[in-house]
Amino acid sequence: MPTDTGPGLEPRLGLVRDVADEIRWTFTRRLGWVFQILLNLAIGIPVVVATTWNAHTDEVRVSGFATSVAGWVLASALNTNQLGFDADRAAASLRAGDTAWRILFLKNLAVLVVLAPVVFAISIVLRLAVPHAPDPIPVALVRDLADLTVWLGFGSLLSVLLPFRPLGVRGRWAARSTWPRFGLCLALPYAVYYALLRLWHLPELTVADHLFHRHVHRHPWDYSLAALAWGLVTWGLGLVLAEWYGRRCASRLEHDLDLER
């Protein structure tokens, strides 16, 4: 177990201090990652507006708007390449004996700190601005959190399976041999988003329908809490599988993080 708490390693100072260190590190040494999240939000919000606009009412579809924005951001490499965006520190920590699940859990919390307030704010503003919103604000926020946790689970697993170093446009152009793998790392998360994510919710919906007899409108809290429970299970499963891969294929993971150095 690593005891070095220098700038090159993830510290081991206890959960609260480790989370504080990860957030400090994110906002001081990973500003490019934070900027890309903000850029994705700036692009994603207009895209979601365009795809959810109702021409009959001249309004956007409120239900699912914030989760669509979250999905736009979290299907990208910002979430599915969490180790790669911090490759030197992550690789050094793994070589020093740290665990993949712990490193990813701290980075997952950094994602939540940056993204969740924006997603929650979108849900709140829309429901205050649009009359007759389909669900109350607290229920909407629980559903937003459920969607975020599902994507953190997928992102954690993909972060160990397909990590890559961001090289920038010039660096990537010069490293043409990396293009096939780079393309796969970018494309696969979107394939997961469109092909698997809806199917992934079927067990949750099946259980909720059985318990509440398909009365979604009578049991909005129950359905929302069921979604959150499934999201937390997905997040935990993603971290468990990431840890299994990190232990079983440690040399491959470290090699992938050292690629393109």
C-alpha cells in the first residue's frame, strides 16, 4: 500500500482528505480536462435543445433534458478515459501499489463535483421556467443523479479498458500509428451509449413495474429511487470490474497508460 503523498501519486490520507486532494488536483493540474467538460456542455446544451424542441408548443421537452445533457458529456472520453487524462499520476500510483477502483472512485467524485451542479441547475431552471412540468424538482434531481451514477459505472470500466493520452491535434497528427486505437477509444463509448444503455435499464424498470404495477404517475418517487438504486449498483459494478481488470491485467493497463509518452 503506497504511503508516498507527494505530487506524483494519489495520496492515502483518508477518504475526506483524499477527495479534497483530488478536487484540488483537478482544478490546479487538470484544468484542460475541466475546460473540455465546459466545452462539451456548451456544445451539448444547444444540441439537446434542437433534438427536444416541440414545434407545437414552442418549448423544449423538459423531462429527460438534463439527463440527455449529462449523457452527451459522459459518453465522451472525459468520463470514459479518466485514467488517461491523468496518465502519469495514475500509472505511478498503480505501480506503487494503489488500486484501480480507489483511483477511479476519487476521479468519479471529481466528475460529480464539476458536472452534477450544472445538470441539477438545468433541471431546476427548466421546471421553474416551463409551466406544468411533468415532475417536481426533487424527483427530477434524483433521476439526474441516477443517470450520472449509471454513466460513472460505464466510464470507470471503459477507463481501464481503453485509456489513452490526450496529445492535442498536432501531437495526434504526428502520431499516425495511434489513429486506429484512438478512433476505437473515442467511438466505443458512443456505441455503448446508443446500443446498450437503454437495455441496461430494463431490469430496473421490470422490477419497478412489478412492484408498483406500472403506475409511474402514482409512484414517481418510487420509480426515481429504483432508478437511483440501479445507478448505484451500476457504479459499484463498474468499479469492481475495473479493479478486477486492474489486478488481472496490471501490466497491460500500465503499458496502455505509458503509450504515446
